[in-house]
Amino acid sequence: MTGILRYHLLSLWVRRAGTALSVVSIGMAVGVLVLVLALRDGFRASLATTGREDNMVVLRQGATSEGESLIQRHEWGTLRDYEGVAVDASGEPLATAEIYAAMNLDKEGGGSANFPVRGVMNRSFRVRDSARITAGREFVPGTTEIVVGKALVGRVKGCRLGGALEVAGRPWPVVGVMDCGGGAYDSEIWCDVEVFMQAFRRDMYGTVVLRRRDPVAPGGEDRMAMLLAEDQRIKAKTYTEPGYFRSQTRELGDALLWVSIFLAGIMSVGAAFGTAVTMLASVAERRREIGTLLALGFRPWQVVVGFVTEALVLGIAGGAFGVAIAWPVNGIATGTMNWNTFTEQNFAFRISGDVVLSAVMFSSAVGVLAGFLPALRASRVPPSVALRG
Amino acid sequence: MLIQVRGVVKTFHRDAETVRVLHGVDLDVAAGEWVALMGPSGSGKTTLLNLIGGLDVPDAGSIVVGGEELVGRDGGELAQWRARHVGYVFQLYNLMPVLTAFQNVELPLLLTPLSRKERKDHVETALSMVGLADRMDHFPAQLSGGQNQRVAIARAIVTDPSFLLADEPTGDLDRKSGEEILQLLDDLHRRFGKAIVMVTHDPHAAKRADRLVHLEKGVIVEDAE
């Protein structure tokens, strides 16, 4: 079959104007698909890669995010000393109580948006250690000093080392910049939890994070989570740290997936029609050649396979073109509203291997669907008629 | 008898019009015989050739080739039969413009179980027989009309078919090239005993054949040695 494939592939090259047109039209649809999928994957990756698997995030039962959760001080005391919580070298539990809220801040370049502010204990830097101070220092407990995520620098007014944010009528100085490698904390502002609670008149924490002493074996039972679920003193809901952030990507991630399917679907109909027209023209132009193949003994199904292969090649090339035109956005930072927390989440477009594979599979399907009808038409012409051209 | 055509009727429909092209034609072609089909345009020569080659099916009658009845076979079976038994030579050569002479001649061999090496040997032999061993890598656009028809003949004989069907093989060529093609067909006929059924308008070409069959309005009006 390789010899006859050579004929079909060379035919694409000989008719390169039509081939290029089909590749571009499929490529445009694929480009849109890649952009939206890269947006979704970038958003998901920024959250889902945040944190450590051996950190347990504890929320109030019924709460779906940190912002909705309430944990009382005595519950925090119980949780901190819970069986199975790791301790540091000085014997202090690796546990922290926090509060999470959205704060409306002015963006550089105009406009404002809600940004996540996390009231934390200094111990949080040891427990949530995926966030590292890369410039400046940690805040001093009991003060209004703040540390900002690196993604906010240059995006939010005052978010830079030495700058200040206007909070509750007072300037809160920025004393540090943290980096968690593209994760969620890069978009957060951290300050002292007690100062935060005073400033915003809160008296309860929202989240407790516990470092496990004993890791959970893959597929094994999570004894600590089971104990917590049955503990009548605390109505708790637990996640792993990355698991919590994954749960926060669901709504926007799903919405972006549907948007990509919708947009790419509409554009792919146009691309498929364009490809089908090109293929039909090619079939009409090559009628005598098709007749010759049939006269030589090639069967109609072999003609179908040949033309569908041509369409498949157009689809794959279109997919590659689409990925290529979308590629420059890979790694570009942007921000969007997280529909779970209603805060701005910064992340980078991410064209992963999965996105490329999805794009090429999609474009191949468009090519094959577009090419099937012309291929069938080519094979159904009686050879004696096709030979007349 | 290699080919036995009995009572073949063929009708074409164009819009509301029905045109009967062959009216119960009988024709026998012996193994190793060269038959020229002549007649005015529309007399049914090419239709008869297509029916003998299994490119089309008659409305009535019987076509037996090498003891095998063609009527009643489906498209796939006829394609398989053509690949094994028929070598075609067309007026306009019908070469694939994107393939070289070698690749064009190799095409029918792609339907056989031959290895790549065996296919190469067969193609080189066929191209040598038509005197184009040195033009294997040329594309049709780089060859003259006569050379293209030689490539087409090499393609027709490369599978060693039972017989050749030639539809106006010299119709698109100048006198000299046409003469060379006829000489080549004559060689194949004499050296290898290939039966040839050739449609032609050219009385000079028809003289090369062993037998001349003249059609008019879908019936054979003359059948002479």
C-alpha cells in the first residue's frame, strides 16, 4: 500500500495551493481549540500543582472553599494536637490556622479585581513550604506587614517589595515576595492572621493545614482523615493540599472545556466544508486518474482509503499548523476570575503534550470527516465513466 | 477461445434519452490473436472494449474470458480479475503525473504479493522491453508522447496479463511515434503471443492486426482476416 500512498501524498504536494488552503482553515480551528485548552490547562496546573500531598487541608463540613469555611479557636487547638500530625525539630506541630478572603485591589493599568488575601501564621511558611520567600523577608507577627505572590508584582498597584497596599484605611507595607513555582500562592497576599482578623472583625479561622506524620500509602486507607470524619468534636472536611486546589478548578475548568468545544466546533464545521470542497475539486480534477487506478485493478475501497488518507494528512498538517500558530502564547502569564473563590487567579498559558495530542486528534477527525464523502464519491464512479475524464 | 462475447447489449441513459450502443454483439478472440476494432465514432468500439475488459457490465448477453464468465460479478471481483488478466493501453496514456516512469509501471504490481525487490526486477524488465530503461526516474511531463505511451505499455505488460486492450494507442501520437508504438505491440504479440484487442480509427494501424472487425451502429458489419 505504500506505493499508492506515495501517489496520494504527492498529489497533495502537486495541488499545494488547495492543500495549503485546507491546512490553514483546519489550523485556524485547531488554533482556537489549543488557545482555550492551554488557558484551561494553565489555570488547572497553577492550582493543581500547588502544595504537598502530605499536607491535609481541613475545612468546615459543608464548605466548598476556604472563604466559606469557619473553624473556631478551640477546634484549631484540637486539630493542632491531633494524632498523626508531624512535629518540627523543636517539637512544635507542623500545623497552621488561616483565614482566606477576597480583597478588591486596583490593578496596574487600570481597573480593579478581587485578589485572594490569606491571613497566616509564620508557621505557614514551614507548613505550606511550596511558597518560598525569594525577595525580602517574612512579615513580623502582630504587624500589618505583608508578603505578596510574585504573579501580583507588576499586576496590582503597590504589590512590589517596598510598596504598600491600602487595607482598612491604612497602608500595609510589602516586606517580601514569594514564589511557589507558578502555583496558587503566586497570586496570593499573605499577612498575619491575627492582624487580619482584627482588621476585618473576624473571630474565627477558615482553614487549618496539618502536615501528616505518616504518609498515606497509594491505594491505602487514610486513617487520619477517617478519624477526623468520625470525630464528633469537629465537623471537618479534609483534602490533600493539591486535592483542595484541584477542587477549586472544576467550575472554570469545565466551563473553559465547553467554550473550547463550542468555538472549535463552529470553526471546524467551516474548516471541514473548506476541506471537503478542496477534496471534491481534487477528485473532479483527477477523475481520469481514479478511472485508471480502477482499470488497473485497484478496488473502490482502496480508492476510498487513499483519498481518506489524503484528508487525514491534511487534518494532521492542519493540527500541526494550529499548534504552531498558538504556540507563541505558551508560557504567557495572564489572569482570570476563579469561579469557585471569586478571586483573580494568575497563571500562564500551558500547551502541554495532552493539548497537542487533543488538537491533532481533533484535526485528524475533521480531516477524515471532510474527506470521506469526496472519497466515497471518487470510488463510486464507474471506471468506464471515470476514464473519460 | 480466449474471449467469447455472445449477444451483448449495452444501453446508456443520458437524462431522459436512452441510447442503445451495442445490439447483441457476438465476437470471438483466440489466444495470441490481434484484433482491430474499427468503425465510426459512436459505433460502440470503446464500449465493447470496456465490456471485454470488465470495466463495465452489459445489460444482456455473456462475456467469457479464459473460461471465466464476467457477467454477474460485482465491482470488487471485476477489479481483482482485471488486475490478474488485463493490460490496458489508453489513447492519452493515463499515467499518473506525480509518479516517475518506474513508479507508474510499478502501480499494478502493488496489487500483487511480490516483494519490493521482485517488483523492482519486473519494472526494470518491462521498461527495458519498451526501450526506456534509462528513463525510469523521469516524470511523464519530462517525456515525449511516444515515450509516455511506451511507459503505459510497460505498465500494461508488467503483470504479464492474459491479453492487452488498447484504445486508440496511436491516436495522440505523430506518425513516427505511432509507428514505433505499433511495432512495439507487434513485437509483444509475436514474441510473447499476447492477444491484443485494439480500437483504432487508423486503417494503417489496423493493418498490423491479424483480424479486422468493423462495427457500425452497435453491430458488427465486417469481420475479416
